[in-house]
Amino acid sequence: MEQKKYWNPYLAGIGLGITLLLAFVLVGRGLGSSGAMIRVVSWITSTFSQSHVDANPYFVKYAGSGVNTFQNWLVFEVIGVAVGGFISGLLSGRLKFKTEHGPNITSKIRWIYAFAGGILMGFGARLAYGCASGQALTGGATLALGSWAFMFSLFGGGYLVAYFVRRQWL
Amino acid sequence: MNEIEITSGRMNPHIDPHLTIWGWEIPVYLFIGGLVAGLLFFSALFYIRGNKDKYPTAVKIVPIFTFPLLSLGMFVLFLDLSHKFYVFRFYTAFRIESPMSWGSWTLLVIIPLALAWSLTWVNELWPNFKWPVNWISELIEKLKNYQKQMAWGLLILAIVLGMYTGILLSAFNARPFWNTSILGPLFLISGMSSGAALILLISKSEEEKKLFSRIDMVLIGIELFLIIHLFMGFLASTQVHIDAAMLFLGGEYTTVFWIFVVGLGLILPLFIEIMEAKGLHVSAKLPALLVLIGGLILRFVVVDAGQTSRWLYKFLE
Amino acid sequence: MAPFYKTGYFSEPTSFVIAFLIGIGFGFWLERAGFGNARVLAAQFYFKKMTVLQVMFTAIITAMIGLLIFSLFGWIDLDLVYINPTFIWPQIIGGVILGTGMVVSGFCPGTSIVSCATGRIDAYFYLGGALFGMFLFGEIYPLIEGFHKTGAMGRMTLDNWMNISLGMAGFIVILLAIGMFWGGEWLVKKFGEKETAQ
């Protein structure tokens, strides 16, 4: 099934920016994704052991007893992200169960990298109070100082490490 | 009526936050009822039109599910009863004014009919299957002669069953959210849509999948229309009904209803099916699954919201 | 007066429905730009494609210009808009860790959801890793709680920090973005066509 080309990144960026602006105008806040994920993690932990969650000063904010974990703007926004991505993939023929990786490694190694990178990002995202969508996009648009610092650190860190993992992509 | 005394005595969050007496059993039963109604409807319809070999899943395979599903539904209903040992009394009298009586008798007729219907197809599907006792095979042979009559009976009873699941609720006019005649048709169409979705899910023939995908699209469209008019009707009624509608337009049921029932359960499957009809390839199982889950959640939401809406003391202050 | 939710035009459950709709837009544009594919994101760090930079900065300046103009016309009350509080040191370190993770995995949490929705298996592994990473963070939180709160500057925006007006800050950001775009195009021309051998 032929894949359509990606859109011009500037146009896609404008589309994204308008969506972000709409969020500000309608609800007074921007986008995000890691906020929903930490809620999922806290909730899963609380189903195993509620007391452990209550004792932990971080998880208790999200899934302590009496906290309605999923009654949060981000949770529903993230569900929408999945649906929106699906719709766009459907319309452009990019729905496929496959693994994307560079020509010099196998899928399985890619999975290990993805998992490891995921751990780093999960950790880093909560340390920085958000991920690229929450801090960089949203914070960037509102000119928050910390968010801009975050953005530059992100690109800096990425470029520094890129050389060491180039086998995976190139 | 002493409703006020009951209200003040038990109306606290620890006993009866809003006098809920129907838990999860009734919505599950309503969903199964609607699903079976849809399945039997399509099975009988396509048999009568002479398409039993063109659409084998719909006519022959699907009825096999109906008997177990109906039994499950009756069991769930049984679980909901407070005085379980008196369940037989449903069948010792017929009260023409009670929707529950109508329902129990209709089910009493449908269950053996559905069983007989599904048994007549067993030999066609599995020709090597031999019944352990001879008189069963003889009985089934005799039943095969009455397939046409059974089909007509099932067609009509399926519509009655589907409508009944909605009318059961709308008979309770004391609950403003159920005080609408749209619930009957809405649940019937929703049940038929669930039936079409299940057929889509298990069918193996491309032709059949295309047909039921189209049928499902039309049914979803009608369902959306009915939902819109449901709310229009409420908003044009008395203040109590407007408050009931506001539960879904800014109240506590807004999120679940519009995102999961309408968005993911109706509009998204409709969109996927339209794209599929236009040629974009995507598995038919996905919209079917979404429709089924959406239908289940619809039943839960309607039953729960109905019990939250009230004529007196609008807000639990 | 925007933001409408904060000025009481609709209730919280309705805001969740709006969240869903806005999320659809977010996911849609991310996928349109190609972020459903991890290689597109990683290509940024090898100067092969500048998609991440272009999309991100275009989105930022679009939204920022929108906010500034609406505020200028009095259509939106910027004080009611949520601005991420600044905790400068955790954000810098977290940013470095995130950048590392981004080039190792090729995803960011938002793009990973889009990628999962379009069926990419590596995205599922990433998601598992991210959830686990967050769990780890929570588990060792008692140890790093102190660090997590250093450098707190509250609601600090660039214009306050640099002591310039809001419009001036916006203007500088736009210049920065244009500079990056121009530089990016130059880098892609220089490195993008080259084949794998580095």
C-alpha cells in the first residue's frame, strides 16, 4: 500500500501551533503527555499496593487514597492523541505493524534500544516536570524560562550522545 | 407518597447516594438482549430473503451464539434479584401492565426458539457430527421442515426483544432521564448495530463483511440521529427533564458519554468504515470491536444516569 | 474572555471532552509531520532532517504570536494561562537525560503514542520503558526530592528574567527561530545528501 509523503514540516508545525493555541484559548493550558503516563504508572502501582503509593511522596499525589487518578485533562488529551495519530495514519496509509530501524541493526536490537531509551526518558521527563510536548512546546510558547532551558539542554544532550548510537540509525 | 421520608432517612453518601438499586447486572443484561436481538434479526432476515448460502456467517454460524448468550443474560438477571428463590413466580402469571412480565414471557418463548433455530444448522456446519441419542437427530430433522415459520417468528420476536430492552427503562417515567419514548428504538438500533458488528468480527467472507459494514454504517447514522433527538426532546421539556439532559451537557456523565460512547463507539467506527468503503484498507475488526464496546458503555451510562436523575430535590446538596 | 474554561464558560467534564478533541488535533499533526516513525525524529540529531526543529519551533512561534496578539487585543487574560513553573536545575539535567533518551530511542512520549496508534512495535517497547522509568523515578524520589525542587523560580518567563517587554521577548524568539530554520536548512544541505559512511 503506497505511503503518502509526510507534510511539509513548516505547515505541520503551523497546524500543531494552532492546536496548541486553541488549547490555551479554550482551557488556559497547553498540551502534554508524560503527565498522563505517570498517572497510569501510579495507578498500576496502587492496584498492587495502595499503602506503598500512600507512603511514597511522589506517587501519592497521583494515586493516593481518595485521589481520582484519571480525572485529569491530560488523560483524555492523550487518548485523543492516540485517536488523532490513528486517523492521520489511516488517511495516509501509514498503518502497519512493523519496527522502524536503521539498515545496520535488527529489529530486536532496536527494541532493546527503544526500551532503554524509554527508561531514560521516563525518568528525565518526571525530573524536568514534563516532556517535549509539555515543557518544550507548551512552555516554549508561553516563554517560561525553565522550559527554554529544558529545550536547549534536550538538543544539547541529544547531539552529544548521537555519535555514540549512530549504528542504530545510519 | 412518602418519598420525602425515604429521602431524608437514607439519602446520605454512606447508604443511598441516589437510591441506586440497579448495579452492573442490568446494563450487561440489556446489552446481551440487544446483541441477541440483532443477531437473530439478521439471521432470520437473510434466511427469509433466501441468502443463507451467500451469507453463511450471518444465517448459520451466528445463531449458535445466541443460546449461550441468552442463558448468560438470564443468569446475570437472576444475580440481580433480591429474592432469588422466588424467580419462578415470573412465570406463574402474566401481568399485561408490567414490562418485566412482558420481558420474561418474551424471553421464555425466544430461548427455545433460538435453540431450535441454531440446532437446525448444526448438521450443515459440521456434517460429521453425530448426536449421541437418535431421537435428537430425528427431532432436528422434523424441525427443519419448519425453518421458514421459525424465521418469521424470530424476526418479529427479535424486534420485540430489542425494543423491550429500551421500553423496560422508558416505562419508568419517574426517572426523568428515562421518560422518553426514544429509548426503545435507540436500544433496538444499538442492539442491531452490535449484532452487525459481531457478524463483521467473525465473518470470513469478503462479500458478507462488505454488506454488514454498510449495514452498520446506516445503523450508526440512525443511532446518532436518535441520540441528538433524545437530547433535543429533553431540552424542550419540563425543567426536570432539562436537568436530566444537563447531566450529559456539562454534568458528570458528559465525559464518558461523548468521548467513549459517541466519539469512540459511534463516530470513529463510522469514519473508519466510510474510509474502508472508499478503498483505504484497514481491518474490519477494529470498528466492530469499538461498536460493541460502545454499546456496552451506552447501556451502563443510560442505566446509571437514569437513576441519578430525579423529579424532586434536583441536586444532592 | 479567553481562556474560556477559566472564566467559567463551561464545566470540568466538558473541558475533558475538549481535551479529547484537542488531543486528536495534536496526534493528527504529529503523525502528519512524520513523527510516527522513530527514524524521522532521530534523523534530527544527525543533521539528515531538521523535522523536529522545524515543527517544534514553528508550532512554538505560531502559538506564541497567537497568544501575544490575542493579549494585545484584550481577548485573552494571560494571567489565567498556566505557565510551567521554573525549577531551573532539574529541568536542565532532565533535559539532558531526555535528549539522550530521545536519540537512543527515537521517541518522545507524545510521538510514541502516535507511533503506537499506527502500529509500530518499537513504540510499544518504548512505552514500556518510559512507564518503567517513571516508576523508577517515583521509587527513588525520597532520595532526590531535595534536588527536584532546587532552582525554583516560580512563574518566571523570559521577559521577566531578561527584564525586557513581552513583545521584545517574542521578537527575539522569532529571530532565533528564523535563524535556526536557516541554519537547519544549511545543515541538511551539507549533511543530508551524504550516505551512511560518516
